[in-house]
Amino acid sequence: MTSYTPPQVWTHDAENGGAFASINRPVSGATHDKTLPVGEHGLQLYSMGTPNGQKITIMLEELLAAGVAAADYDAHLIKIIDGDQFGSDFVAINPNSKIPALVDRSGDSPISVFESGAILLYLAEKFGQFLPTDPVARTSVMNWMFWLHGSAPYLGGGFGHFYHYAPEKFEYPINRFTMEVKRQLDVLDQQLAKHPFVAGDEYSIADIAIWPWYGNVVLNNAYNAAEFLDVASYQHVLRWAEQVQARPAVQRGRIVNKFWGEEGEPQVPARHSAADIDAVLGSDG
């Protein structure tokens, strides 16, 4: 590998390549005016079916499956590869220009919530679901929520980028991030050897947050890296990942705001009622 000497002052190279080169930039803020659609439900989600987006649609589908009718929602597609996240209305909701973003219009004044962890916590507290009230159990859930949001960037922006998306493959970053991802999988495996779910005995927002990243990777739904990472050696993570994926709400939520994949793979680019998902999976899906 050719050695690289950083310049004295870094400047943005718009031709740096990679899957997201056309939208990556070193400044924030809106690039264009764009009005976001608003549906009929109290909860308006603006997202895409990436792992971070799946967290919220899975949570909303779990709430609906639990009988929380007020959790019905409209899910509007934000195509990040097209730069939709830099539209004026979206930036007003989320100044960080990342999906997902939620607007709760069920009260007197709209409430904007951004960052996937914050949205999960907001929904769990609003509806009193998937977050224990017992202080010990709640603390365990929050421990793993913070673990996920500190760890996932090494899986996605680190390993996923250099192993799967980068236009060139280099040994050092792949080795560096592979080692860290395997350490994280071992952390999860040891925890799941002692408990059925990540934070303990009950399914919670910790599982909903962690599964779209680590569950998808070990089930080979992301990065095509299961063999490379030897995921078969993490038997407890695999057991948990399969158990969570089998939940009907997870099967529904993971395909919302998705518009890519193999031919015949379920996709629901926008969701405005349960019928949108039923049409793809069937009413028992």
C-alpha cells in the first residue's frame, strides 16, 4: 500500500470515490428547498430502510402488534443517496441531516425527534412499552442502548465501509475494524449466553436497536461478510438473531422504506397503513 502523507491543511476532494462520494461533504445545512409530505397519522417518519431506519419501523410495528393503535404511522422515503436529507424541511427536523427523523403531530404542537436512539427512547416512554420501569432492568437496557450507539459506527462506518463499500480494499483498515467487530460480537455472545435477550430476560428497545446492525450482519443480510467474520462461532448471537428475525413485527418493520434488493425481495418504499405491508407479505406477515 502506498504511504500517505497528510497535507498541512486538509481540503475536500469531491472525487474521492466510494458509494456515497456524491453526498459526502464537510459542511452542514440545507442544499435545496424541499417540502416534506405529511400523512394522516400522528407519527410522521422520514427515513430509509438502512439499519438505523429499521430500528424505528421495527419499533413502530412492535407497538402496533402490542395493541398500541396510537402508534400507527406514515413512513416517507428519504433517499440518502439522492441527498434528500439535505432538503430544507428535513434539515429543519434534523440539523444533522441523517435518517431517521420523526415528527410527532399527535399533540398541540409538533415534536421533532432525531437520532435513532432518541426516537426509540421517545416512543418507549410515550407508549410505556419495551422499556422496563424497574430501575435495575431499565439501567441494563440503557447500558446496552449506549453500547450500541458507541459500537455500531465501528461496524458500519468502519468495517462495513472498508470491507464492503470502499472503492479500494486496504489491509490495515479492514484488519483494524474486523478485529473490533469480532470483539463486539464476542461481547454480545457472552451476554447472550447468560440471557435470552440482550439486556436480560425481556425483549426491549435494546434488542430493537442492536438487531438491525449485528443481527443483519450475522444472518448475512448485510455486507456479505458472515463467512469472513466466522459468525458461526458466535452461537448465542446467532440464536438471538434468528429469534428476533422470526418476530412478525420485525419481518414487517425491516422492509419499510426499502426500495432495493434482489428480485422478489419484499420492499415497501413508503408506508401509510398496515395494508401497504400486507400487500407485500400477506396479512399474516
